[in-house]
Amino acid sequence: MTHKFHPISPKLPVLMHGADYNPDQWLHNPQVLEEDIRLMKLAGCNVMAIGIFAWAALEPAEGTFTFEWMDRILNTFAENGIYAWLSTPSGARPAWMSERYPEVRRVEANRVRNLHGIRHNHCFTSPIYREKTAIINTKLAERYGNHPAVIGWHISNEFGGDCHCAYCQDAFREWLQKKYGSLEALNAAWWTSFWAHTITDWSQVESPAPHGEYMVHGHNLDWRRFVTDQTVNFCKHEIDAVRGSNPALPVTTNMHLIEGLDYRKFAEILDVISWDAYPTWHEGQNDSQLGASIAFYHDLFRSLKKKPFLLMESTPSLTNWQSVSKLKQPGMHRLSSLQAVAHGSDSVQYFQWRKSRGSSEKFHGAVVDHCGHEYTRVFKDVAELGETLSTISEVIGTTTPSETAILFDWDNRWAVKDAQGPRNMGIHYEETILAHHQAFWEQGVPVDVISSEDDLSSYKLVVAPMLYLCREETGRKLERFVEQGGTLVTTYWSGIVNEHDLCHLGGFPGPLRKTLGIWAEEIEGLYDHDRNGLSMSIDNQLGLTGTFESHEICELIHTEGAEVLGVYTDSFYAGQPALTVNRFGKGKAYHMATRLKADFLQAFYSKLIEQTGVARAMNTYLPQGVTVQVRTDAVTEYVFIMNFSGQTEHISLDDRDYTLLESNETVKGVIDLPVNGIVLLKRPAKEV
């Protein structure tokens, strides 16, 4: 096997494998800490995230620092070939700070200041909190920035939430003044003439509140943007404090499925993206749909910087905070962990290393259980995965060759959910995005998840479901993409509002109207029990036949140059266009006017994959629930065949030359995939 240095840290020649480690919970018992080192080596764990919630142990009283225990841990790591992502401890502050400086405590939207407690219960704008984080971060950097065990900085933990204190109100007003320049521009952007909400002085601006203003959509959108910018600014404040001692150390912060923050803004200041994945495995009859949805998020986080990411947290067994805490069935730990690697992760890490003895996560899964030894099923699973990771480290740093992209903007997500429109009982934006992505996942097509600001030139196919918030420049960009030969797919509820959440005038889909060759006159929401259908036109250019059920949304459109591929089957608009294509320049733009189900999406995208020449990871039939993903460098392609179907499957390899990644044995013909099975292969890269 060829070893590489890890592109994130040259200290490591292997994939990262480890966990959140909290030795500060066990300082009273040195034997536990000594045993931890033995068990880490036994489990094949080489990296720990340490110090995440250790502020009280590092600074038990204001200005009194006790780093000796951290010295011992990191020195012991270095002696045993174990490394650390050293965290800044801002995710949970000591009680003495809350008591002495009440301003650091977060104020909720109801304008009530919180008591001390929980996590991220602090104000990102507070001068005192920024001062205190800068002090502790600087001292950590000065002491450990060049420590041989430290490979990078783990900035805080799962940023999230907002604060509505006086500091944040002032910062919001300053943010708005910088953005709009004048009250006239602000009033125009927020359409404050509605309900006589015109603002005549900047001091009248407040953040959205349940007992105040929360119905001005442009206001809500700008608040969410401000919260992201303020959180990013605080994160950068932390980064600046640790950079000085060793600028070469990379920085990351672990992300989660947090709706309130636009993570693309974080990507601009981080060296590496990391995220925390906690799927509810075994919730249904099989795990194929959940596997597809987690694949989407892996693709999203990989796409933030278009390079490998880190799986910073996952559970080796179960959680304790989901509605039902299921155990991972045999094989699922290996499959779910290597799924992350298949989609671009250069690590598998867990929360947590050793179960806490008390408090809210004492029953959360961990590598080491309360029994404290290695003779558990979970520890065995982790150790076996550690062995696998040590033998496949040649995948480190390889990229994902995506020719297909799905457009997913945070401000569009916020605006869609805020709109009071055709289906206030649920328009299911995320579910729609996931459904379109799943159609590619099931066919083994690599996908990037991009923003409207990203370059489109490397893609053959771009899918933009429910692009409700569509800027004029986004419309022009997509128009150029199609004109130059690209294929675009859009859906209902697209091109409705601009960046201020103001409706486009002159007819929907606004900036997309010319590209799509349609005018969307009306849109109808359907009750859950309502159904409509799409009947494919005879001899349509896709070659699809028959009728497909649709639900939830039906858009009534008129063609303005587009070709009708299928029509509605029901209601007063039966026979009107439901699926169109517009030939524009060298490319094509498709529009789905109604929400269609998985059977149609699978058939539709299968045709588009064929027409556009988008590459699949493997040219073979894949049963439902089986996917193939690929990573590549200039010489080798690494192929991951994964079975989420819930039953044994048999996959026929195509005619390329394959070897097993872990053993270099040649393999041909049919691959047997057990339940929760995964096979790792490699093949020579195609010549370009």
C-alpha cells in the first residue's frame, strides 16, 4: 500500500480515526487516563478532539490557569503516537464568568436574559465574552501551538443560536446601515409600506420577536444573514487568537444540521470543513432512503471547499437524544463510517471516547462503555474499522469527480420556509432537494451541492429544485450555463422573489423565464389526500411513457417557446403542461411544474444522465438501496460499493480492471454484498 502524508496534517500518514476526549471529567482518577491510552492504541485510534468543554478545568477562577493536566495528556499522546485536535473552549463557559459578567449570557427573542447553563448560551457580540475567549485561546496557542501532538485547532463546538441583547441590536443596526446605506433603501427592501411599518429612525429597528415584528419577510431574512455574519465574525475572532503561535496549524469547526447558519460563510475562514453526523439508522424497513439523505449532507459539506472534509463526530453505537435510540446492527458501523470516506471524508471520529458518568449524555454511545474495558461489541467494531482505515489510507486527499450539481442556498431555504404561500402545512423544501439527490445516488452518480454563487463551468447538469429566491445575477448565470451547452432542471416555486424576498414583477419564474421558455401563471397547493398526475406526451424526446403520480404542488404554466413533454391528468387544468423542456442556445432547460415522486425522478434522471453523458461511478445495474461512489487522483480511482437495501445483493462489475483496496487482489465478475455490506475497490484512472 502507498502511504501519503495527510493533506490536512503532514504529521499523519493515515486516515484520522478517533473521538471527542474529555479527560477533564476524569482528573480525579489517573488510572482511567492511563487506561485510555492503552485502549486508544488497541482500537486503532490516532486522533482525539480534546478540550472542547474544558474551560472550567483550564481556568477555574478568573485569571487562574491550570494547564498542567493538559500538559500531561498531550505529552502522553506524543509519546504514544496519538494526536489531538485542540479545541477552544468557548462552547460552554465557567459559572464564575456568568456570575461576574451577566452580559455574556444570551438574551432570547422574548428579550429575557438566560440564566447560566447548557451550551452556547452566550452572546457572540459581547465585548467581555470576546475578551475572555481571546485570553484563553491565546494562552492555549502560546502553550500548545507547537506541541508535537497537536495537529490543528477545533474552534468551539457546533456554533448555533442567536442573541437579542442590546449589543446585538446595535450590531444589527450597524450591519443594516452598512448594507443599505439609507432608511429609504431599507424601507424599499423590506416593503415596509405594508401594514404601515415604515421605519423613520435606525433606532426603531429591532430583531424579530414573538411579541413584536416577525411578519416582514425581508426583515427575517436579513436577521438570519446577520446572525450568520456575526457568528462567523466571532469564529474568526477565535481563529485570530490562535493563529499567531503557529500559522501553519489548520483550523476547523464542527458543523451540524443547523438551519440557522449559512455554513458557506464559514468555509471562507476555515482551512478544513468538518461536520457531525447522527443518522437514525434502522428507523424504517431498510436504510436506503436514510443512506441517501446522509450522502446528500456528506456531499454538501465536501462541496463547501471542493476538497476532502472530516467526519468530526458520529456515534459508534447509539445516541441518547433522538426520539428512539437504536443500536447499530451488525455491519452498520463499518458501512456508515466508510460511507463518509466514500463521499470525501479523510476521517472517522466519534462522540465520544469514554461514556460520561453523569449528566445529560451519560448514556450516549462511546467507544469505551461504563464497564471500562475492550470486551464489548462496540469496541470490537471500532477496532476493526481502525484496522480497515489503516490499510486504505491511499485514498487520503483524493477528490470526487462530479459533473452534476444540485443548487442549495441557505437564504433560499430560509425564504421558502418563511413564505406564506401555497402549502403552509409544509412545502418540504429539504425533502424535495433530498429526493432529487437520491435519484443520482441510486444510480451511482457523484454530485456536488453548490450555491448560486459557485462557478458552473465544470458541470454538465445542474439541478435547482424550488429556487424560490432567485437573484437577477443567478438568472443570468443559469442562462449562460444553458446557452453554452449545459442542462438545467428546475421545479415549481422557482424565480419567485429576489434577494430581498420581494416578488419579481412581470411574471414568474422571473429571471428564469427566458431560459425555461415558460410563464407560470398560478400555483395550487394540494391537501395531503389530493393527487394529480403527469401523463407523458407521445413520442416525447425523453422516451418516457405512461403516467406518474404527483402531489402537494401543481403550477399552472404557459409555454413561451418550451416543448411540452407531459401534461396534467386531473383537475380543471388537466391537459395543461406539467413537464417542459426549452432548447436554449447549445443546451436545454427542463421544468417540473408539479412535485413528482421517486419513480418519475429515477426514470427522468436516468434519461438525462444518458443524454448529457454524465459519468457514473460504475456502468452496471444497481438494485434499489445499493450505491457506488468514487474518489480519484491522477493515477487511481477508488470505488465504494455500499448496500443499504436491508438484504443480500449481488453486483456485476463492469469491464474495467478492479482490485480489492485492502488486499490488492484482482476481482472480476459478481460481487456479493451482505446486509449492511460494503466493498472497497480500486482501478486505474481513465485517461482524460
